[in-house]
Amino acid sequence: MKNLRPFKEIQLQWLRLLVLDTDLSARAVQFATYLAVCRYNDKKGKAWPSHARVCQDFGLASEKTIQRLIKELDGKWFDIKCGNGLNHPTEYVPTKATHLAAQELREKEEAEKPDNIVRLSNAKGGHSCPKARTNLSSEPGQKCPPKKEKEKTKEKGACAPDLPNDWQTGDQRRDTLRAECPVRTLMHIALDETAKIEGWNLWLAQNGFPPLEELPVEERDGTRPGFLMPRRWVPSEPEDQDKVRRYLAWAMRLASDAA
């Protein structure tokens, strides 16, 4: 894996990718921006505001909203290590996937910048510039030419981190089906995250699906065994639940086509 730049160098690109993630609620985008801009410590590589501080800054009466936002961001935009009080606050580290995506976006922008090399005259050294002149006026004060308005350029769009590249198989039909995945970004649930897996298996049983172990959603990158799902936590909103059902139907159809 390529070396990652300090987060402060790619912070703007990271935020641009964040606001393009339509799967997040507006409050989750606000909270992630708050963590990245107001509370992130580049030397430590993380943010760790207490829940009391977050409630104070956001004017929240309860920490339940923070818990909901953590579920939205965990594993997708931040690797979150929950704390247990004032001495051990919750820690937020931008995920390597989003850090790398922002870094690649910045490198692309740097490559597309115009050439800034100063051309030298062939006859003699130095810059080729018109001689400076001062126009004298009988009126007091300085007289300067108006500044030309800079040409506006449209910012090129960028996409949030997509499905892993190793999901491409070379089989045109299967790759076409995989391109039809109804979820733009998948998150990893490790086998040792028993609380998340138990919650998902309960939700799956209630919605007529087999448990995670029997679904074709295994993690494919080989780093940590687990499962790929649209959320790390069981969704509570009807829209998110419908998205999970469509994703599972798609995954099962893909597995059936490969059999």
C-alpha cells in the first residue's frame, strides 16, 4: 500500500468526497466535518472530543444523537474506538480507504495543474518582462489600473470510495452484475465484532434472510475475515432497511449466477 500523506495535506479533498456521500444524513456530514476540521490533531492522527464537548458544541440535550451518528460514520469515514468515560474518550481516526481516496484525488489535481515553469529569453538571462512605468497625474492619490476578473473554473466532480477493485473478475456478465450493485460503498464487519454480527443476524432472521455466515457477502480483501454490508450497524430508517434488502437480493443473485 502506498505511503499516506499527513491528513492535513489532503483534508480539503477528504471533505469534498464526504459531502458527495449521499448515503449519509446531513447531521452525519456536519459531525464528520466537525471532527476533521475542528477536533482533528494531525500529530496524533485522530480526534477525541468527549461526548459532553460534542453536546455543548452542537447544542444537544442528549448523547443518543451522538451514538446514532457514530453508527453512521463508523467503518466508512472513521475507524471509531468507543471510550468509557472522561479518562478514555471516544477516538476517531479517518479510515485508510477515505484517506487514500482523498490523496489520489489531490495527486490527480496536482497532475492537471498548468505548467508553472518560467521561460527564459534566448538572448540573455533573466525574465522577459515589460519595463515598469509610472503614470504621473496632477490629481492626488494613487491611480491603478483595474484588476482583471479571474476566469472561473468548474470544479471537477469526485466519487466516494467505491467497491473494492478485486471484485472485478474478467467475466463480462458477472462484472456487469457487480456493477449493478445498489449500494455505492460497502463496509467491513470483522468476525470478532460479535455484537454487530449478532445484531445483524437477528435483523436478517426477522426479515426472512439467512444469517451472515450463509450469505454470499464474505470479505474479499483477505486482511481480516468478515462480511461486506452497506452498514456496520443494523439500520433503523425504513429507507436504509430497503437498501439493505436490495443489496442482499443482488448479492444472492450474483452468487446464483456464478454457481
